[in-house]
Amino acid sequence: MFYFAVDMGEVKISGMVVCFNEERDIERCLRSLLKVTDEIVVVDSYSTDSTPEICKSLGVRFIQQEFLGYIEQKSFGALQTEYDVILSLDADEELSEDLIKSILEVKSNWKADGFLLNRLTNYCGKWIYHSGWYPDSKLRLFNKQKAKWGGSNPHDKVIMNKGSIVKQLRGDILHYSYYTFEEHVNQINRFSDIASRSLYKRGVKGSVIKVIYKPLARFIKSYIFKLGVLDGKAGFTIAKMTAKASYMKYTKLLKLQKEGA
């Protein structure tokens, strides 16, 4: 069976960002979205820094909502957008100039249901081209009538309806992930809490064997098979931290099982 995307001609795009205390990065993100979107909706989890003031100064539609979970928060955000086509970015991301050109091209001649965008990550000042971190394609530009947010918290993703036409765009999302090693450690601690609880709720069983072999497998995959070695010292650090994240996730899962939480 063949499926065809409807030729929508020129479309309007709703930019969407969910955030909490992102005063360092949010302005850069929003200014790049302003170049390609017809509205921007920001869903903020009651930031306590200057994020609200920055957003309002740029004329976005600013909505505050208690954090529901990564998947749930973005699903809520999608419902607030006016137009069917959504361009979703995280607050620590921006569009490269090549990607801006690509989006403007498809905006004027929309012939797909969704588009994959490559993501290039900056780690402590260094752009990472290996380690399993690039091209790291994300489906971020899509028709919300043919998609939904899914995945497993904290790793949300857009899932297109069966038969949808998905294409790839030229250019990169520029992702400013961690400015310091300490930020990476803090996020691993937070994300491993969320991920272990998500696994537990889904009935995934942890074991001592998983605590041992999964971190080792993640290190080898990142550093050897995904050529992290070519990213130098940063590649080794990323592989080590990837293993640490896996170790913490499965260690916390075991603890949840024992506690019956």
C-alpha cells in the first residue's frame, strides 16, 4: 500500500518550547525560531529566574503550567498551538543558518507530514561529531494532526501516524548541552531517577547482571563503535558518563524493586 502526503502548499508554523529556569539559553532559542515561525508558544513550569521576562519581551505566547512530565508537558504544549505544523525546540537549542533556509523552503512548499532534523551538540565548548551524538536525527517539524508525543520519560519523541511521509532536512539543530562537567553529572542524577521510575512503572525488571554489563556495553558502543575516540578527551568523558548514566539507572531500578515503590 502506498501513502501520499497532502500538498498543503504554503503553511504557517507554530514554534513550541517547554522550559524551566532557562535564562541562559532561551533568548538564543527564541530568536532563531522567530526567523521561521508564525507564532511561538512557550510552556513554562513556573521559572524562578528571568525566563518569563525574556520570553515576554520577545512577544511569544507565554503559558505557565506545572510540570507534568516531559512527554505530557509537550503534549500539553502542542494543544496550545494555533497552527497544525509545529516546530519544537528545547530551550538550549537553536536553528543553524542552513536549517533556517531549509525550513523556509519547505514552509513555502509543504509536501510531507514530518521532517527529521539533525542535531549537533556542543559539550563543554566542543562540537561533538561522533560518540553516537551526531547526526542524532530528531523529528521536530511535523503536522500535529498526524503525530503524537511518546517515548519514555525523560526521553520524549514525536511518533508519526502509520503511513505518514517523513523526510530529512539539510542543516542542524545546534544543541548547547552542558557548559561544565558538573552540569552533566547533575543531569545524570536527575534523569536516572526519572528513567528508573519509568522502567519500574512499565514492569521492566532490573538485575545485578544488567547493572554490570549494560554500562560496559554503553561505554564500548560510544567510545569504540560510535568512534568517540575521534572526539578526543571529550569523547572519552562522554563514553564514561554514558556508562555512569546506565549504571545509575539500573541501580536505582533494583532499589525500587526491593522497596516495592
